[in-house]
Amino acid sequence: MTAVDQLRDRLSQVLDPELGASIVELGMVGEITVDSKGHATVSVALTTSGCPLRAQIERDVREAALSLEEVSSVQLVMGVLDAPAKAVLMQRARTIAQTRAPLTSIPYQTPVLMIASGKGGVGKSSVTANLAVALAREGHSVGVLDADIWGFSLSRLLGIEGEVQARDGKMQPLERSFGPGRIKLLSMGLLADEDQALLWRGLIVQKAVAQFIEDADWSGIDYMLIDTPPGTGDIAMTLARLLPQMGQILVTTPARAAQRVAARAADFARKSNIRVLGVVENMSGLQCTCGELHNLFGEGGGRELSEELGVPLLCEITLSPEIGAGGDSGEPVALAESGDGPFSTLAQRILTEIAPPAGAQGCTARILDALDRAVATN
């Protein structure tokens, strides 16, 4: 297979953010070239020149191309589909909508964020819980899946307790309101005793994660956050198969050891066709009462990692006793955080830059409306 064929195959994993179908399958990818020095040129045509999702599509295409060893640099040539090409895209999208039944109750248009780390102890679960609360405070319905089967903690961190019920053959996530929004949670912490060790491995773990996705009612959510076990393994690959729209947010500390392990997690994600969306640096020093910042775990690791991966550093979160206390009490610190706090800042970057919620602002919204009408009449 030539480098061009490999690149086109890899681009087939890039989905239109609204239609949930491959940009190759939809006919949005044109000419592709790869020269002897590994410089790739990719032509991509959008439905309109003012497409507000252009930046996301460009980022995903660039990420997919650079995941190939044969590609060292990428130049994107962005264009606009002409009327006949738009008609073909519409027909393809209509066929896909009619024939491709979703594997889960999570719509393809719903952003799915995999919160990951290379190693344990970097505060990944705390970031997941507080980001979920910050998004809910913005009025969104947020699904949270605790896929860290052995190290589940989100039920305690979010203060959500109770027995998981089934309705119409589907598990019903437990809910809690946070401001104008709400969080829907599924976790082994709701199904097993908090002190119980789960002696599971391999296929059993994969099946448990698949059931949390396929056999649960996640309808009505605007975002899905998934807290994954540290490192790389079967759970991430299972999630990538079930949720092709999923992107990865890496959590690291400033320490170089954590940063290098996180880089391996990013490499694993890219090889599994999971987009790396950005880096969060946690434990970025301790703010003394005198006002001085003490870098207990080094400094600059998150920024260095983001530059190495070519993705944004989304925020830096300093050590705070309030974060730990909020987790212990089930009242996350993001509940009372000001608008310029780290988790509010992270949520805003998710909402405006990294994964805007699906809605009428998208460049293919009119196509989706037409699809709904077309499918409803057949």
C-alpha cells in the first residue's frame, strides 16, 4: 500500500463532527499527495466557506495524517463543495443515516471526551469530575462513565449514590443536578462495594465497559466524559471501537516522568485512531499564602508535552486543599469556582474551541434537518 493509500485510509477515520460519517465516505477529501520527504498535501472541501467547524476538521485531518510514520508534515488545501458535489454528499449522508444503526444511545454528534493519563496518581479522576460539574454549570447535560473498572472513584467524587435500575432492558445512569445542568453517571462504584476488589481481567473487563456503553440509556446528553484507567490497554481499544467520535484529553503533572508516560498514551491513542485533543497539566505547583508559587513536581511538563504533540495546553491546575476536600465530601470544588478558575477555564475551552456542542450553529445543520425529514418520510 502506497503512502497516499495509507493516508486516505487513515483519513477515513476522520468523521464529520455533525453527520458522524467519514469525510472520505462523504466525498469531502480530494487530491492527496505525499512526496519523498514525507510532506503531505491534502485537499478537503467543506459545505460552506464560513463553516464554524472548519478548525475542528482541519485539526482532525492534520492529526490523522501525522499519525503515519511516512508523513512528517502536512499542508491542507481547504475548499468548498460545488452544488453537484453537495447533492452527492446529501445523498450519501441520507443513505448512511438510513442504513447505519448506531451501536449506542449516544448520537454521533455528541462530543465524547476520553480523559486519560499515562500513569496513575496524576489526578485524572478529579479532573473528570470537576470538568463534568463545570460543563453542567453551563447548562449542559453531561454523561460520565467511570471506565476505570479497578480504580473506580467517581461516584464518591461526584456525591452520587443509589442503586442502578433497568428500564426497557437498559441501565439507567444515576443523575444529579449541578446548577442549570445535570450529570448522569455509571460507575462500578454504584454496582460494587467501595472496598471490594474486582478480580477481573481481559475479556471480562472489555465486556463490562461495552455494557456500560451499549446497554445503558445515555439519551439526552450534550457531552460524554469517560474516565479511563491509566496507561494503555484493552479498555481504550474497546471504547474506540464503540465510539469512533471519541477524542482524548491527556492529564499529566509537570514532572518529566509523568510527561513521558503520557506521551506513550498519546502515541497509543493515535495508533488506535483516537484524536488527541489537548493536554491538562495538574498539580502545577502549590500557591503559598505569601503568594509565591512552589513547583513541587517541576515545571513546564504539560506545555512541553502539548508542543511535542502539536495540541493545545488546555489549562494548568495548581495544588489545592479544596480540590481534595471537595472530592472527599462529594461536593467538587468546581461547584463554587469563579469564572476564571481552572475548571471553568477548561470547560470554556472545550465549549468554544475543542469540542463545541452539537447544534444549529454547525455548517451541516441544514443537511441534518433535511436528513431528518427525508428519513421520516421513508
